Amino acid sequence: SPDASVMFADRPMEAAAAPGGDQSTLHELLTPREIEVLVYLAQGLSVKECARVMKRSPSTIDNHKTRLMRKLGIHRVVDLARLAVREGLITS
């Protein structure tokens, strides 16, 4: 949602508390497609490889990647991988 993207835009996931002190989950912050892109990127796939697997254009995948990184306040793919492992989306 627009409110969530503003709330979390400048802070990493682990530091971003929702109003009332509760931490939001990935499933509340990200769309199902963004989570799918997150998982593929965390597994080491490039944007082009994700696009091929997901049968989408690379620019579409890159847009999802940009939005999810902005929402989570993460700037490096390696940090996405760490988050995915910590959240149980992939195993290390």
C-alpha cells in the first residue's frame, strides 16, 4: 500500500516497526509477485534468468525488484538473500 511504502522506504525490514510497535511481515509489505522475485534473486538468479523462469520481460522483473527493495529499504541483492533466509523463504 502507499502508506506502507512511505513508512518503510528509508528503513531496513528489521528496523521498520508498524504503528503500535508490531513488525510487518513480508507478506503484508510485498505483493505475491514481489515475493516470487525476491526468492529467485535470493537463490542467485539474475534479473534475466528470473524473467525467463517467470515468463516475463526483464524490465518487468527489474521493476518488481526495484519496488521490493525500496519497500524493504534494502540496496544490495546479498541483503535480499539474507532476508529471505532469515524469513524462511529459502534455506542457506
